[in-house]
Amino acid sequence: MDNSKALSILENIKKVIIGKDDVIEKVLIAVLARGHILIEDIPGVGKTTLAKALAKSMDLSYKRVQFTPDLMPSDILGINIYNKETGSFSFKKGPIFNHIFLADEINRTSPKTQSSLLQAMEEGEVSTEEGDYVLEKPFIVLATQNPIEYQGTFPLPEAQLDRFLIRLSIGYPDKSHEVNILKNHKSIKSMENIEPVVNKQDILNMQDEVEKVTAQDSIMEYIINIVNVTRNSEELQLGASPRASIDLLKAARAKAYISGRDYVIPDDVKEIAIPVLSHRLIMSPSSRIEGKSMEEVLNRLINKVFIPVI
């Protein structure tokens, strides 16, 4: 399977997101799996830069909206404007009508505004009084939130979290990579080293190819066993949904595609399982009291599941 275009995207983004190859790959996995991305991290680690580099590398339209408490759904979706001459309303499209929509600090706006994204994320369309508007594909919501600040925020409900295929954290760079960031911060900020390496049709073609990646029955069973173990664990109050099973399969196929294979292996599933599942689960009260982390619990549960031999 020809993964050269996928690799060219990765190499292009690495010019401005230095030392975070694993994060870049997982973002591309989500894009190729037709999924949405939640980045949970502190300010200043490169979330907006990553979104811009992704859009520019793929030659896709991009819009960033800063989510604030007074943001209204119409500020995102668009608004009906009355035309005096015709005596009718016309719909002015909002910023969501772009290929990549960056919802910056999504948990700072009200639940009403947060929920306005649900239909767009799930169905790829926006409904108004004037009718339904289909969003141009590919369509990716890339949302960010600060995991440290809670004052004045509105935690995303489980129904919305479940719409994100993957949750990531960029994290601090190590010392050597941060030196390179300091040396090249001007070119990184200006994106002067980033040129389109693929176009919209290339992305759509790759997404179609990802769906053709083979997953044997044993892989399907492995995914189901992982999901089931989250539903039956005393350490978790809420397990993974059926949507989580589907998303884990989609992400594993995208992982295999980027690796140059037309079939999924168990390692594809295992490597992507925590980013796909962790934000969909709720810890039990006893686990929270004991100070366990979701990643720790999930990693332990996944390691209990029998790994099939392909």
C-alpha cells in the first residue's frame, strides 16, 4: 500500500512541531479515519501551530474561533439575515464551514454553544430554519482545552466527548528540541517552511483507502474484548460505548495505512487504544479517591486482554 503521501504530511508538519512525532502521527490517524481531535494541554505548547500546519500541509481551508462564555451558536454555525429588497432571509455561513475548524478552549463556552457542534461532528451538516447545509469534506473539528484551569469553564458532557475520535496531549518539549524551537521560532511562527504537500482530493482518496484496510475477525474480537473489559471493571464507573469500538477499528486501520500495510495487526489496536478510549470513560469514586489515573487504569486493563496471533 502506497503511504508516501501520508508520510510527506508527517514530515512537513515536523518542520514546525519539533520532537512530537508520535502526536503528529496520531493527529493524522484521526484525519484519515474521518475523526475529530481533542487536544487537552496547557497554553503555549503548539496546539494552534499544529492546526495551522495541518491545514497548510493539506491545502485545506482553516478557521480558528476562540471560545468564550458569551459565544453564541450562531457565531459558529452562521445566521439568517433579512434582505429588505427581496423580503426574505438568506443564510450567512459561519466559520464552521471550513475543512478544519479549530475550537480553541472549547470548555470556556456554554453547553448550549458546545452542543451546536454535535450535528456537524456526527453528520457533517448544519440544520437551520432555512434548510440543511452539508459541510464540505474533509471536515475536521480540532478542539482544545486547558486541563489545569477550571474556573469559568464548562466541562464537556460525555455525549460530546464521545464524538471525538481521539484525545491527545502535546506536552513540553525536551531540552534539545526546545533549543531548536528557540533557534527557529520566527520561521515556525510564520509557517514559511510549510507548503502544501497534498490537496483535498488526496485526503479524500486516502480516507477511502483506509476504509479498505483489512481487519480479520480476530482483530474485531480483540477490539470488542478491550471495550468489554472497560465495561466490567470495578475501577471504572462508565465503560466505552459501541461508537468507541467503531472508532478504535477506524483508528487502527489508519495506523496500519500510515505504516504501509493493507491489514491491521494487534499492535495497531494496542498503540492507539488509550488515545481513542480514555476520554470516553469515567473513573469509579474509589479509583479517584486512590488517585489512579485513567491512562494507568486503562493500560492495566488492556494488558489483561488476550492478544491474537495474526
